[in-house]
Amino acid sequence: MEWLDGILAVGLGFFIRIGIPVIITVLLVRGLRRLDDRWQAEAQDDAPQVENIGCWEMKECPAELRATCKAYSNPDIPCWQVFRDGQGGLKEGCLGCEIFRGSPVPASISISH
């Protein structure tokens, strides 16, 4: 019977030293994931919804040009984002475009004059 008490003592010690911290960690991870999901949903709700006016409509591009246009094939992305160069810079033509100039500035960017 002493061997059973020894096994129970070792098992209880193992549970206290390893089991309880693992359970607490799992619960914390689940709680933090739920909190992150809630914050992500709130951020999406607060994000301004910008209507993407296609440059092909504004410039009245013919159907032949639209067929090969990267902006037309990606209507969910603003055209100036589609046409960025390899280093992330904007094309010269985008800087003066009415669509680009009329788009809202992201809240995280502050403009000081």
C-alpha cells in the first residue's frame, strides 16, 4: 500500500509543478486570443470605408486598355497602390491624379505644415 501512496504523491507533485502552470497558460492564451479577436473586430468597424473609384472610369479607358490594366483587374485595391514601383514609391502620374489627391489620409499619418 505504501507504493500506492508513493505513486499518488509523485502524481500529485507532477500535477502541481507542471499541470497547473500548463492549464493557467492555456487559459491565458485563450483569453488573449479572444481579446485580440475583439480588438481586431473593433478596428475593422472603426476603419473608414473608402469607396474605390476606379481610375479607368474617371479616365474613361476603352475596354481594350481595361483588359490589360492591373488596376482594373484589382478593383478592391486603390489604383495607386497597384502601380507602386519595386521600392514602394508612387508613380509620378499618381501624385497629381484626382483620385489619389481626393483619397482620405490614414489616421496614423499626421501632416504638419
